[in-house]
Amino acid sequence: MNNIPFVDLKAQYHSIKKELDISIQNVINETAFIKGKYVQKFEEEYAEAYGVKHVVTCANGTDAIYITLKALGIGPDDEVITTALSWISTSETITQTGARVVFVDIDPDYYTIDPAKIEEKITEKTKAIIPVHLYGHPANMSKIMEIAKKHNLKVIEDCAQAHFAKWKGQNVGTIGNAGTFSFFPGKNLGAYGDAGCIVTNDDELAVKARMFANHGALKKHFHEFEGINSRLDGLQAAILSVKLKYINEWTALRIQNASTFTELISDIPGIVTPVTHEDAKHVFHLYVIRCESRDELQKHLKENRVSSGIHYPTALPYLKSYGYLKHVPDDFPIAYQYSREILSLPMYPELDEKTISAITNSLYSFY
Ligand SMILES: *Cc1c(COP(=O)(O)O)cnc(C)c1O
């Protein structure tokens, strides 16, 4: 049997190759390389599909968070609260503004920031919360918004793993002050290089973000403040416009694959399958189980040519980069424990039933 990949970007390319090749050629024919008509077109299409007033594209999902924090005026002396379990982009961008990162443990069922543990971390310096819709499962936005209102905090939703996920029927990213997206190739909506965007219904925030990402200017040579260079290029925009047409179909397939996995493996003792909150639409960027003897299982899967991943092997507060915060395991017991148990199985829309059963058979043969 062939190797089972973790994601299969080739299969997706081949399913829409003709359309993509034409769109790429068009950009080159028109030399619309940076910003320009294809970028504007994608911004309009994403805003329409997302049901949001403004889409500000930028170079990647990390910049999207940084730009939003800067546009909200967050900087030195401020504190920003975020989850203990995420990719480092979520927290490093807080530090980059000069603010201090304050971590909160995760919810034991849904792996997103635990709203019950947020308030105890709020101080006079707290300015914002960054919930992450981890693995494609929305954080509890009802409770987070309630806390944010009470304490007058901004909310930036990190939607890098959660394109078109919903909380109580509303698209994530449109509930807080802004949502940030990554279009890294392996994300649910992925470009063929780095790309990202910010979505918001706040006019002023949109303008500031657009300016900050473009050297502090809306118009060439009219720099109102210093910013950065974080632009989307035309090729990525054109590719994203094509792929956007298929996102609903691909999301439905991810959800279907996830439910097939759960059906097949939830009975295996030693494995905990993912659960979805009743108010959430989970878009399964990742299908993450918790398991006994995780490292041995991963080795066994590898011997059976099944790829897998760990998201993430070290919870953020315990990375060397945050050694200065001097956290101990008891500070974030759930994130600490789960980072030793989680395993991400292959997940992509093109995964077929035969492949899923090959993966689940390898799980059975281990336990
Ligand atoms: C991928 C990711 C990012 C960063 O996106 P890039 O486009 O790689 O910069 C930020 N947050 C989370 C949760 C992510 O998964």
C-alpha cells in the first residue's frame, strides 16, 4: 500500500486543475502581481461569502493577527489574553506589539480557551482576548463576548483553522471585533504560498488595518504613520477566488470524513474521539484524538505508512520562548496533559472510505 499522507494537496489541485491553470495564466498575462484587480476581486468575494463588511488581505495569517492588534492600538504596558494551546503565531504577535501575553488553560471537552478561567486573568492592563477556533471547532463565543463586554475588552478571533465554522449559526470571525485568517496551503482554504486576511464589520478598524499593512498609507506616498509591508499577491488571490467556490463542498466532505472516523474508532478503548459543542459547527481542519501511549501509536501508524501529526506537542506556556514566564504544569493542567495525548489523523476532503478504513485498521491493530 502507498503512504497515506496527512493532507493531499495534489488530489485537490487535480480536481480543479483546468480552472486554476487558467486563473494563474491570466494574472501573469496581465502582470497583476501585487495587490491590483485580482486581490480586490478576492476581497469582495470573501466578504460576500463570509457575510462581513470588510476583508483586508495581507501576507499571511500571522501578520493578520499582528496587524489587527496594532490597528486596535495594543502595545507596551497592555496585556492580551489567549489560549495555552495554539500555534505560536497567536502569542508571538502579542509580544511583537510590546504587550504581555497572558495564557489561559483549555476547555477539557473542546480544547479551545476555557471561558471559566478567563476572568481570573483579567487585570487593569488587559485590553483584548484572542480566542482560537482550534482544529476548526469554534471557541465558546457567547461566554467570551459576555466577558469582553463586561470588562470592555476587544476580541480578535484567530480563525486560521476555522474558515466558515459557525457559532450559533454565525460565521466565526464576525462575532468579535475582527477575525484573522490564514490561507497557508494546508489550511481549509489554502493558497499556493503564504496568504492571509482580516475580516471585520468595524469601518475604522478596517481602514487602520489596511493602512498599517501598507506602510501606513492608503494612497501611494501619503504615509500617515509607519506600518509594515504585508500584501497579498495577485497569483494567490486568483487561486483563492477559484478555490472559494468549492469551500462549502470541501467542508461538508471534511465533516463527513470526521463522522466516519468517529463511527469506526469511538469504541476503541484508549481512544477519545473529538466532540462538537451543540452551538458549534466544527469544520475539522484537523481530526484530533486523544490516546494512550501516543508516541508508540504514532510510531505504529508510521510503520503502517499512515502519516499523523501533533498539534501541538508542547503547549505554548511551556515552550522555551516563554521560559521567562516561569510556568509550571499546574498552571495549565489540561493543556499540559493533553499535549501528551493528542494525535491528529489524516484529514482532507479527498480522503476516501478505503483510506479511512486503512487508517482505522491500523488503530485497531495497535490496541
Ligand atoms: C496557521 C495558523 C496561524 C498562522 O498562519 P500563517 O499563515 O502560517 O502565518 C495562526 N494561528 C493559527 C491557530 C494557525 O493554525
